[in-house]
Amino acid sequence: MTNELIDIVMPIEEGRFIPHEVIEGISQQGYRIRLWVSTKYSNGDYASARNNIKRYGSSPKVLMLDNDIILPPDSVKRMCQFLDAHPKYAAIAISKHNKPEGNDREVINYDHVDMSCVLFRREVLEQLIFSQGAGTCECLQCCKDIRNMEMEIGFLIGLQVYHVSGTRMPVSH
């Protein structure tokens, strides 16, 4: 286990829960981890939720993780190693999709990187304001803002996160 501390920030809509598979995935990363969960939501506005929770913690790297994403073993280690080796990157993500056929690169830089599993450098994350620009979601706007800072964001190849469905708590009558 490494001595490095990683803050995991998880904006979560009220009425949802964190499945045990997600907690298991987090606990198997080999890092000291602080998990920050916030239900502070503004009418389902992910941008507001992300702006609220991004300031939690103090570690140099912050993993923004949705409550329904299962991390594969060693994924945080691989993400940290990538950021350490590539100072031009503000953040690196893991996709819910497989590696594209015939691609031998380490990273793919799409215009739109969804924020369901993204490791940020804290100093960059603190400068970002999640917002929905004209005709864009907060994820796409974040990617544009990072690139306007002359930095990069992309998906790390060779890792895939898994999505758990059904994280809404049953409504009691």
C-alpha cells in the first residue's frame, strides 16, 4: 500500500445509494483514500453538485467518481502514474467502453470526456467552474475549459470501469 492520499469526491443525488461493489472497488486501490460524499444537489444540476464537492479534501490528486462506477484493481495507481509522467494533462479518465480495436496509444483525447471517473490535479480542479455552456453538458464544458488552459484531458487506455444499475433507493409508501 502506498502512503499517498487520494481524495475521492462523489456527488450523489438524494435518494441514491453507493452499492457495495463500488466501495469494494475503492478499497482495493492500494492507496490511503478519503471518500467525500455530498447530496447537495441543485434540482439535478450536476454542474452545481460538482462545484460543491470539488473543494472537499486537500490531497494533490482528486478522483471525481460517480456512485455507480466500479473501479478495476490498480486503476487509481495507473491514473496517478500517468498524471505524474505527463504534466501537460490536467486530468485523466477511465471509460465505461472497451479499448478501440487496433489502438496502441496510451491515451485517447476525445472532445468529450464524461466526468464519471476522472482523476484531476487539484490545482487545476480548483480553477475549473463546472457549468453548462451554450448547448453543452458540464463535462464537455470542463474539457473545453481545460484545453483553453493549454492542458489536456483524455481516457486512459487498457482500463475499463463498470457501471452498476439500480442505485435508486426504493420509495416506501
